[in-house]
Amino acid sequence: MASALRPIRHEDRLSLVDHLDELRNRLLVCAAALAVVLGFCLWQNHALLHIINKPLQKQTRKQIAKGEGTVGQAVLAQQGVLKVAGDTQAALEVLSQPSSGVSPQARTQLRPLIRSLHADVAKIPRTTPGDNPVTLGVGEPFTTTLTVALYFAVLFALPLILYELYGFVLPALTPSERRLALPLLVAVPFLFAAGALFGYFVVLPAAVRFFVNFNSSEFNVLVQASQFYKFASTILIAMGLVFQVPVVIIAAARLGLVTTRQLRRHRRYAIVACAAVAAFLPGDVITMLLATVPLYLLYEASILIASFVGRHDASDSSDADAAPPASGEGAMAASSSGQPEPSVQQIIDHTDSDLSS
């Protein structure tokens, strides 16, 4: 189990059984961490459900204020009943007064009616109904709560899971590849969290507003909990993956697949690509512009980081080229001839043309 807590060095040599044992240990560590975080999320499930329900609640309250939708009509009916009950109670209070001109016998009969009406009015709820999504099955509240807790548990345990993945593939990486992979792997969870937060505060409210109001006059819109959470998680995961663009661009630049000059020359295509991605996200034109700007800023940040890393690599290679040659007869021979000394394999593979003839 100790090998699952620290990466194995590149120089270590493991058998197939050792690799499988290490993989098992790392999977056990990931499963244990996920179980602990899942228990915490189940403990705080009310707070997590409140967080994920907030965009829907905000949009529902806007509809209620306008009297739109099923919930808005129910609230209008609720307010109407409260007003009629209040007016009726006030009228009965006036009639029960001695100065009202009503006979004492009638006033006596009005008093129990007033008390009964007051008790009935107190039973009418004052809170706004229908803020939260609805459930349609007996076990749906439990399964939906468990699903939401699992989504958050995976999100919170992601850094440790990535560390275990990095530790498992580390022996196959050379020191130079390790220097490339480690910063990118560290940036992945932070970029994913940034993308999820952007999706929660910008994309998800716009998506809820668009779909809930679409043809709302033709439908009785009731948002089912399981479908809403699936929809919300899809948007948040998609935005988290979209925000991995810098990791992909920097890795491609370090591997030599693209250059910073090519990235700068194709800026206009990058703007079109960012706008296309934003257009596929649900929402209006404002939402599309709000999504396009951070995506393009990520592209520009990727170019800056890739150019900085490229200059750093170039300075390292120039320092290596400027290093003094090794001392000895081999160095003297190389300096006198102006050509580097051939390796042993090149001497073995060399065939004299005169001897071959």
C-alpha cells in the first residue's frame, strides 16, 4: 500500500505482477477516498441540493412574480384566497360590533364563524410553492439525492484520483516527459473547477431560463428532479472539459505538433471556433457572448504559456550546446578533425567501399 502513496521512480524495474499489485493498491486508495468524500456529501446533501437547485428556484420565482406557468397561477390563486379570506374576516368583525345595527342574536352567531374563519386562514401556507424540482417515483428522492452526492464526490476527489493516475504512469515517463506532464496534470483539476463554476454561474441559469420559458404558454411545465440534475451535471461537465483547452494546446506545442507562430496566425479561426462552441450551449445571444470571451481568453493564455515554455526549452538547449567538450584524446581528435567522434555502433556498421569491392 505504501507504493500507492508515492510515485515509483523511473529507474525502478517492476515485474508484471508488481505492476498489477501497484494498480490494485492505487485503485483501493481511490475507492477509499471516494467513499469517504461520498459519505461527507451524503451528510451535507441538503446544502448540495440547495446549491444545485438555486438556478431553477431563481427562474421559478421570476415566473411567479409575473404570474406565469403552473406555479405562478397557483401562487395567484393562493394570494386571491388570502385576500378574500381577509376581506371576509374584516366584514364579519364589523358586523359583530354593537354599533353595526345587527341584532344581538345575529352577533352571537357571528362570533364562532369569525373564530373558525381565523383558524382556517391561518392554515393557508404563505410560502411560495413549487420552487424545487418535482419527483414522480417513490424511491426517486433517495436515488436522486445519492446521484447528486456522487457527482460532487467525484468532483471533490478528482485531485487525488489524478495524482494516483500520475503515480501509476510515472515509471514509463522519462525525466523530460515528467517535467512536461506534471504541470499539466496539476492544472487539470483547477481548470475543470473553473469551467464548472463558469457553467454554474453563467451557462446553467441561461439554459434554465431558455428551456423553462420556451412555449411555456402551451405546456404545464413541471421540472422533474432526476432530469434536471442530469441536465445540470451535463452542462457543468461539458464546461469543465471545454476549459481544458490550455492543457491540450500546451501539450501539443511541447510535443511539436503545433507552434506558437501557427497559433497566432490562426487567431481568427480560434475566434470562430470559440463562438461555435458557445453557440451550441443553450441560451440567448448575451449568453453566447459571455461564453465566447473566456474561451478565447483561454486560447490566448495558452499561446503565452506555450511561448514562455518554448523560450525556456530553447535556453536550456543553447546552454547544453555551449557546454565545453570533454577532455581526453577523444575530444582532441574531435576538435582536430572538426567532426564529432563516431560512436562504437557507427564504427561497427561502417563498411569500407574499397573492401567491399
